[in-house]
Amino acid sequence: MSYSYSQEDKTNLEWFKKDISARSLVSIELQVGSLRGLYPCKMEMEYPISVIAGKNGSGKSTLLAMACCAFHNGRNGYISGDRLKTYYTFSDFFVQTADEVKVEGVAIRYGSVGRWIYGKNKKVIEGIGYQKKIKKRGGKWDKYEKRPNRNVVFLGIQRIVPPSERKTERTYSGKFTSVDLEQQTKNEILEISSRVLGRRYTSLDMRTVNRRKLFVVDRKSKHYSGFNMGAGENAIFSLLIELFSAGKNSLIVVDEIELGLHEEAQKRLIYELKKLCVKLHCQIICSTHSASIIDAVPPEGRFFVEAGQDSTEITRGISSVYAMGRLNGGESKEIVVYTEDDIGKAIVEGCLPQYIRERIHIEPIGSDQAVLKQLSARYREKKGDCIAFLDGDKRAQDNRLRKQVYNHLESRNCEDIDQWLNKRLFYLPGEVWPEKFLINSAQILILKELAETWRVKEENLDNILDMAMTAGKHKELYNLSMSIAQNKSVILIDIIRMLAIKCQLEFSHIENSITNLLQEI
């Protein structure tokens, strides 16, 4: 299903690359070498919340570590948790025993927004600038102090371990003392925590000893500390305390952000973090295995990391269906069919006979760019068991879209790429986006049949379809479902199946192209 952008989403997309003071991290690129099995790849960010999914060992944690090392900080910078320094170095994350292969021969390129000084004339440029971190063979990482200054906080999975299960905290249980925390900040943390966890917290006291934190709260008639909190409570209070303490324009990096939280709380957390990004112009980069987390952010904030034998692919704009299919090993069918979203999936599925449906696996990835990147990855891996159907309104851009596939291949030998794409890159029926095509066609071709099926007067349905077309791009089916009090998925299936029979010529290329590929592989 197409993502519906909220006002917070639009605001966050607007400021992320424009606010010079925010120092937004907009790209991480491993240019040379490998880190923990992560090979040369690039992650480009356009939204302040980035969620990274992928199988175990794909490189998610390595990307988080690289993000933490993009910035520096002075003595007055925020020190998170029980750390001693205001900044992170690669040695904080990449540790080897004496017999392990050391990290060397590595070059990482970061892009971030800021004010940059170039050349002998010290010309000042505002916008996106780039810096490199290099570790030569046998050498050390180049000077950390050259990095841009920014408060950075890393929250690992240790945050969900209750203090009662940590030996040091148990030893200090009677020695924690309260620290000052602005009442306004306390109130905000209490309100946000209450909304995320679905419980009303009325007071918060933060206590420390030897840089270790303990939270004490009141909820209804209960007064209790982190020693008696659930994992989710500790996780939420830890995240919010660090975020507010690090302050405006900070970068918060979280490993497996969903840990300890049920599905509804995960959605609420992302919603609250979006609002905080609007207010504080902060940035959050996290890893996840949760479909709810992926669905809660716009396509610009979704990434999937895939590890090959000696390669890494990062795909942006993926859907949760695609990610979960990858994580669950959902490629056991003969052909993978890529579509942009669930509407595309329904159109392909609805016009195919059963004997073809049972041989294919349809993956709505999330965007046309993500589809193109998957095609290039399959070509590079010499896997021909895939085919793609982009939305009909992309048909006029076919030449440009093909060039984008070439660009993803990065000048590798691709002499037969045109012939390969001729068998694998197609478009859904129509010259407009799918929802508009379906409703326009339904109004002209199957109005009477739909009126009988939905038990609506034909003249009324004609007016309702007219109104649905004014609802805005990708909102047409929702408007129609509200108007006739019918489930949107039922409406979609009814329209597709009737149209597939009524105007077979419009849909026949879908079946024919898949059949031809099945015969070839």
C-alpha cells in the first residue's frame, strides 16, 4: 500500500538537507576495503530517521558504527551513558583478538550538511560537504579531530537489560543519587513515554552513580525504579533521556530499536520520534527486524542491506513486505516479480491464472528506484529469475529508467543489458498511476457490473467514482471505500478481476511476459 505522508514527514524532508546547523549525515560510503564482512557500498539519506533491515551478518551493526564515527566533539560536548569521551572512535566498535585479521586498507567517505571552508582562500560554502576517514595498511586511522563537531549517542542492546541483571548496578543499588533534570524536560519525557507505552507516568527521577543511570518513576499508586521495570520501559526512558540530554541537532544511533516493545508501541515510538525530529532537528539511525518499524517511516528512510560473497547491496525505499520476504527466505518460487507497491502486486496477481500464480513470488518493494536497483543487482549476480512491473505512469520515462539500471551497474561489463531488460522490465496497464487507471476504466467499462456487485445504484456509483478521482493521487481507493462502506482490498480485487476479463488486451502482456520468462529459465 502506498505510504501516506504526514505533515511531520513533509516538514522533516524539508529541513533535513537544508538546516546548516543540524549537520545532517546524508551519506556513508565504504569506498575501499571491507569492515566485518561489509564491502564497498553507499547509503544515501534524505530523511532524519533511517531504519536499516537485513539478515544477521549483513552489515547493519557495522553501518551503525560507521555513522557514530562520522563526527567529533570537544570537551564541552555531551558524554553519553558511562563513557569517558565526548566522541566515538573506530576502536570503540571494531575490536579484534590477537589472531583475528585487523581492520586496515579502508577508506570511508561521509557526506554531511554544514558550513565548509575550502582552499587557500578559505572560501566558505554552505551545503553538503564530504570528508574521508582512511586507515592504511599497517597504519592508524587519520586524525579524528578533523571531523565536524556534533553530539552523537550510541544505544546498543545493553539498554534493554534490566539493572537487576547487571552485577555492577546491583552492587550500587543503594548508592544512586538524584541529578538535576529540568522540569520541562521531565514533563516531555513523561508525556512521550506515556503515549508510547500506553501507561500514564506522573513523575520521573533520574539517579546516577559512577556514570550509570537509574530511572525512578511513579505510575498510578506505584513507585518503582529501573530494577523493577520491564525491558521496554528501560529502553524508552534510556532513549528519551539520551536524546533530550544530547539536545538539538544531535545524532542518535540505536541498535535494534524495537527491542522490548510490542508492535503498537513500536509504531507509537516512531511517531513520537518524528515529532522530536521536527522540534529538535535531530537525526536517528537505527537497525530493525520489525515490519512495523519499517512501515512507520516514509520510503526515504527505509534501507535493506544484503551481503553477497564479496559484495554488499544497500537498497533504499523498500517495503516491509519485501524486507520480511527476504528475512524469511521467501524466494522459493521460480520467478520473483517486483512491483512498486501493494496495488501493483494486486494487479499482477489478479490477472494471472492459478498455474502461474503458484510458480511466482510477488514482492512489492516500495518505489521504482528500489525496483531498478534490484534488477541491477540480479543482473550483476547473473540471476535471470526476476521480472518487474513499474506503474503505468513511468512508461514514458523508459529510456531514463533503463539508464538508471546501467548506472547502478557502475560500468561493469553489461553488453547484453538491453536484451536482458527487454525480457524483465515492463509496466502496468495504462498511462497514469494504477489507482487512477483502475477507477477511470471501471467507470467506463464495468460500472453496471460493479453497481450490482456492491449493491449500489448505478447513477450513485457514477457520482461516487467521480468524487473518488478528486481525492488526490493514491487516495482514490480509500475515498471510494469510505463512500460505499466497503473494504478497500475487496474493492481493489473486484475492479481488477472484472477489468482483466473485460479488457484482456490491456492486461495480457503481464501474463505473456511472465510465461515467456518461465519457459526460458
